[in-house]
Amino acid sequence: MDIFGFADFPFISSAQKYVERLDFKLDELFSDRAFEQIRKRGKDRVLSAIGDGIIHYEYPDRVSAEKELLSYPVARILVSCIKDSYLIKRYALSEAKSSYDLIKKLPDGGLMDFASEFSISSRIDERSYVMHCADYLRHAIREQGWKLINRKMNRGWVYLSKVEFARIIEEAVRERIESGLPLDVPPHICASLEDYLIEIRNNLIARKSEFSIEEFKEIMPDCFPPCIVHALSGAQAGLNLPHSLRFALTSFLLNIGMNIDGIIEMFKVSPDFDEERTRYQVMHIHGAAGTAYTSPSCATMTTYGNCFGKEPLCDRISHPLSYYRKKARKTYIQKNLNIMQ
Ligand code: SF4
């Protein structure tokens, strides 16, 4: 792959080696005026991830392609300085999504090279892409249609179309980017990027407040238990949540009074979003078939590996709803006391 390919796929190991060979001093990249365009493009990558998604450009020459490649480490450093788990998830997803459009256009050989970059055992069998089921399970999308029972399989090998195979690679890209963040950035580097960071933080706050005001109305998101905050960040970042966590999140929000359309809206950013199916599932949990479901207890959440980020209040409750009620009541009383003072 050449510099143009590295600019398209800056997360692959050979692109990283290329950057290392350029032998930049970090201080120069983040303070020298000669690199301002690169810093701006790095910032744009992050802002686009918060907004409508990262867009790839055509590079007219090697110099532009090199600038584009260098904007990737800049973006990663900006995200790392902010250290916000929602931003990390959203950024990783946006980079992966934008590369998916390019990955699915690669010729067969290029796609196979990509698979080996992520240690995915695969081959082409007539017109299908075939991958080992262990790798498939490692990267498979958590949706009904992607379950192994719904796939064509032969002796431990799973058959996929080219688009599906590219989608699996997109997932591997997302995992790689997300697991590599945040980087341990020296404080003086973050300080030299403060102007960019202010702009990113403001956009992030605006994005998050849109989410809490429009979608929650009277509901108090600040009082959500950590497990639900974790699930919500994942859903808002467009991740495909495991079924059990999706159920826990949906039932919790319905139980505290969030409306059905608000919940469907929340899942819209999911890469495999299907409005009709999501509406059916939410209505079902809400009781369309006669049984309204209560969100799972802490014990059940723990059994399914969905209890994340326990904090002191968790030791005094046995249900995420109790956590919410206790905290909401305390916040409500405090607010009223402040008004009276
Ligand atoms: S203890 Fe309960 S409320 Fe707290 S994070 Fe775990 S599941 Fe959520």
C-alpha cells in the first residue's frame, strides 16, 4: 500500500510505521505553524465524529495525502486529552464507518490483506467470503441476522457476502481504534492544543445536552446508575449493544417514563438500525403483547456481565431503578432547598 492508501486507512500497522519513519517531534507537530493545517484537519475529524460523521477526501498529490495521514494521530491525541468515554466511542465508530465505504470497494485481494491485518483467517470460495467461526464470533455484530444459527456454515467456516465481510472488518477497525484510546498524552501537549480542545468540548457539550433535553424531558439523566450510563453511551455512540444490555436499557427507560419514540430515536445511530424492528421490540417490552417488562435487577445485570462502574450507592440497592429513585429523590429535595434559601 502507498501513501494514498495510508491516508485512507491510517489505523493499519504499515501506516503507523510510515508515520514513525517520518520521525516528527511531537512538540513541533503541535506547536509549529507549518503544521497548522494538519492540526485543523485533526480537529475537524473529531468535530465530524461528534456531528454527522467523518468524510474522506480525494488527495490530489502525495503532500496532501501525507497531511491527511498525519491528521489521524492529531485527532487521537485531541480525543485523548478530553478523555470522555462517549467521545472515544463515537470517534472510533465514526472512523470505522467512514473507512467501511472504502473497504467494501477494495478488490478481493485487498480485502483479504485487510483481514490478515486483523488476524482474521479467511479465504474466497467461489463467490463467497469465508472466515473461521472463531474470528466471526470475535467480531460479529450483535444483531439477530448475524447470529451463527442464521449463517451458512461448513466445518467451522462461515460464508459471507463481500458487503458483510467488509462490515465485519469495520467492526474490527472500530475495536482497534477504541481499545487504543485514550493515549497517555503529556500535559504540556494538551495545553498547547487548548484552543482546539475548547471547540471540541463545546461541541461535545452541545451534542450531549441535545440528547438530554430533547429526549428525556422530565427525566433526570444525572441520576441514572452507572450501568445505564454505560449502556446509554454505547447506544448514543452507535454501538450494537448485546441483546441483554439493550433490553436492560430499554426497559429501564420505559419504567422511568420515557416515551417510545424517544427510545427509538436513541437507537437510530446504531449501524444496523431498522426502525420497524426496533419499534416492535420497544413496544413488546412496553407491554404490547399484554406483559410489560420490568428492568432487570442488579443480580441479573451482574450475571449477564452488564453491571459496569459500581459506585458506593450501588452497595445500598439491589435494583438499578432503586438507585435512580434514591438519587432522583435526593436531587429533588436539594433543588427545593436551594429555591427556599
Ligand atoms: S450495582 Fe446495580 S445499579 Fe449499580 S452498576 Fe451494577 S447493576 Fe447498575
